[in-house]
Amino acid sequence: MSFDVPAGTWGPQRRGAGGPVGRWVMQRMMKQHRKKWKFQGMDLLVLHTVGSKSGLERTNAVAWFPYGDGSWVIVASAGGSVQHPAWYRNLAAHPDQVRIELAEGTIPVTAELLTGEARDQAWQRIVAAQSRFEGYQERTDRKLPVIHLTRRAE
């Protein structure tokens, strides 16, 4: 399954939180996310990916939604920015080297880009649960990727 979804041509630019202060802030936020597993009313997971360029492990807190079969869906929204988040490019490069961390532990998963009717149905459930994602979609012309995460045996 290809993760070939083009970036947008308009939308806000997203700037990283680089530098030592940005890294310190992100570490503090991740610590808080791991205590509560919620942020602004959304369920969170910690996504572990392999960097598409560096090959190093990367972690990001991401909102998740149940898919209905014990699996999860996540949205590569980046707040509606013109570019996909870096973790999306990491998934595209290494979809079988992904793990998610939830309150109950770390789970190896496989990532699959949803397309067509499956994507549309998942999207409707996502915006019904969190209308902010509809606002993210309105900020950009790129179609926000919806990714299905399923358990993988290790």
C-alpha cells in the first residue's frame, strides 16, 4: 500500500520546535501525555517510527480514534498545514517498523493508508468525534491522510 498523498499548495506553514528549548518543551509535554493519555479531550497514543532519512527512532504524541475492530486510526493533519507531518513521511518509508504506546503498553503495528470509501467512512467518524479535524481540513487543499494501525505479531 502506497502512502503517496501529495502535499498541499496552500495552507499554513508549520515550523518545528527545534533547538534545546524546543526539545525540552517537547520532553515535558510527552511526559504529561504519558501520564494522562488525553489532550484537549482527545485520546492520545505515542507513535514510534523510524526516521525516513536518519533511520533513528522518533516519537510523537498523536490523537487516535477506534476503528471498530480493536485497531486504531490516526490523521496526518499537522493542524491543517500545507505539508504532511514528519511522522507521516516516516510511516511511508517504514510502515512495518511502527509501534504505538498506550497506557497498557507498547504494541507493534502495521500502518496502512486508508483510501476511497474506507477513508471516507473513517473520516466521518473522526469529525463526528472531534470537529476540529474538519477545521484542519478547511485550512489546506491537501487531503488529510487517515492511517489505519493494526496489531502486528513480533
